[in-house]
Amino acid sequence: MREDAFARTTWTPDGPGTLAVERRSGNTFVARAWGSGAGWLLETAPALTGAHDHLDGFDPTRHPAVARAHHRRPGLRMVRSGLASDVLVPTVIAQRVTAREAAASWTRLVRAHGTPAPGPYPLRLPPTCDQLRSLPSHRYLRLGIDGARARRIVSACRAIARIQAGVEQPQAASPDPLTSVVGVGVWTAAHLRRVAAGDPDAVEAGDDSVKHHVAWNLAGEARADDARMLELLAPFAGHRGRVVRLLASSGARPPAFGPRRPVVPVESL
């Protein structure tokens, strides 16, 4: 919508709903909701706007680059949607492709198989996991989603209740128990925890660029692997994901080498 307002629609545990949030002044937000899921959306709106995020134990002065980023973005908060289903399918679609290609495929999927959302906005509800489990593979291909990602979507949707229960529990083991679900790797599990659960420590290992961004800002190294990234983030344990978001939004970009990954369309329209 606008820089100080947004609207979103989703399937809540109580049914479909649309939430509109507007920032009035400072940290004051006004929320409105429609549909049978309106009550649930209003109850969870504070978490979605970062009201439940806390900086306890976070010391940005441990590194000058983090201190600078925090100074530039003091209001950055980790938000929590509360719903794994909101995050799951778009994240699987984004595996191994560019952000632009993933966004285009997700938009096609919602337009083709979503339904009109309640409320005054021209939004569409995304297809449910039940719908996605029943889609044939050729439908996914026409939307720009190859067979491997389509199979991961179907597999993950079959385990959505297990995934939801997993993100509601703190990660107590390594590797993350969520990665035992076919279609949910380390990167996807971390993204689920960061967005659905608001985990400030979740780091998307396996990302093409995050490791380089962290290494450049914290060590002046243009390239790194995941192990090096986690080593550099270790002093910020408990808030490593927060540091990644700060550096991504206000840090320096690492130097680029070679061409960008090409977008290779796989849809057969």
C-alpha cells in the first residue's frame, strides 16, 4: 500500500481474513480486519508489527559495522506472522532461483488458484495446502515452477501441521528438526523460523549472497562460505538473524564478480 501502511490476506486457524495496518505516529499502529479470521489477525497484529521483539542481550557495539547499521536502523524489529503456511510455499518456490523469478511464479500461482479475499481491497487469498497437494505437476510447470520444486511443495504441504508445531517450539537441536521434512532444507527452515516465529537468531545458511554480505561487512572479505559466516556471527549468538537483517538493510554491499545468475524461464505458456 504505502510506506506507512500495508494490507495482507491469509488463511488463519479461524478461516480467511484480511488485515490492514497503518502507522499513525511513532510506534502507534491502527489495525483493521475483515473475514472470519479477523479476530485472530487482530490478536496477532502486534507480533506482526514487531511489538513482541526484544533487544535483550543484543550488543551492537561488538562490531563497528553492526553498531553503524543499528544506528541507522534503530527501529528494525523482527516480525512474527505466526503462520508457517504463509511462509512455506513462497520460500520453497524461491529455492535455487532468482528473487524476481520466484516472485513471478508466486504471483502466477495466487492469481491462477487463489480466491478473492474478504475486505475492501482487491487482494486474493493464496491457495491452501490442500489445494496445492492436489495440483498436477503440469500446472506447476505452467506457472514457472519446475518438477523438483513442485514435489517439495507437495511434500511440505502434507506435513504443514508438523511444520507449524515445529516453528512454535524453539530450535533445541542441530540440525534443525524441521529439515527432516522433505522439501525443507536448512535455508527454508531458517526462513520459516525468522518470519513465522520471529526468531532473531535464525540465519539462512545456504543463501547465495548472505554469507558474502556478512563476511564483507564484518571482516572485509569479499567471499565466504557458510561456516565462515557463522564464525563471524558467533559473538552475536541469540541475535545473529538480527545482525544479518541490519547488515542487509544498512550495510555495505560486497563487490560483484562476474554476471548475475541468469533467469531461465521454465514455464510453457
